[in-house]
Amino acid sequence: MKQLPLLIYYFFTTGLFSIGGGLATLPFLYDIGHKTGWYTAEDVANMVAIAQSTPGPTGINMSTLCRLHAIWYSRSCSWSL
């Protein structure tokens, strides 16, 4: 639960500073994964593949798939973005 404020901060700043749709968030997502170790570059590639194949906005689908093993984390990512 200690990671939740940090998670909200990272995804809120990603949504605030990335202009151009869901694929514009990729550099931010790679940076978050590199800084925190929450996911790898391969995980980001899998998130993009799944988000592109499901209906809805790509950025929201990618933030929901952040894989932090708790429903509140994935909901917080989506709400923050």
C-alpha cells in the first residue's frame, strides 16, 4: 500500500505531460519501469500488444494492465492517467 501514492504520482504526471494519445505515453512508461522496477521493457511491449487489441482508449488499457497484482493499483493507474 506504500506504493500507491507513488504510483498515482507517476501515472498522473504521465497523463499530464504526454500529448498525442496512448502511444505517446511509451517513453514515460519505459522510464517508470526503469526507475521503479515495477515492470520490464518486455512487459511494456506486452501491454501495448494487449491494449491495441482490446476496444477502448490505448492509454487507459495500458494503465489498467500495469501488473501490480492488486485491483486497486490498476484502478488507481487508470484514474490517475
